[in-house]
Amino acid sequence: MGKLSVKLLRIIELSSKWRSFIFILVLTVLAVLPVRIVGITHNFSICYKILGEYCYSVGITRGVSALLKGNVGLMWDYNFLAVPTLLIMIGIITYDLKKYLLKKLF
């Protein structure tokens, strides 16, 4: 493993203490806020501001918000990539919490 890889792994390790907390906080906010309020943020697309076109990731945040509320149809309208995004976030949270708890117990 190269020096760069080791440095990147150390940065990831240091940030993993707070990563789960931040992901849980973000998912909680998205679950509580109405989708229409989350939808107001569509004007912040960097791709649209620079290129004049929306990129493939537009709507993922609104899609995750709709999915957390159980509205699969609305999620599909926003962006179907919300499903793998949410699954990956839940996987990372689970991994980090499992790692943290095992470290505390043993």
C-alpha cells in the first residue's frame, strides 16, 4: 500500500467517529422536513450554474427525503438513485456503529 493510500485511510478513520452521527442527523432532518421544503434547494445545482444543464445526481436529496417518508412514487419522480444512496448511507452507519461498539466492548 502506498503512502497516499495510508494517509487517505487515516483521514477516513479519523472522520469515521463523526460520520455516523452526521449521516443520522442528515437522515433525520430529511425525514422530518417536508419534501417541498427540501425541493426549494434545486436552485443550488453547481452543474446547472456552470454548464446550464442538470446532472444525473439532481434530485437525489429530494428522492431520499421522499423515500424516508414512504413515498416511493415521488422518489422515483425525483431520482431513482435515491435508493442506492440511502442503502449506502445506512450501510456506512451500520458499519461505523458496529466498529465503534466492538471497540468499546473489547
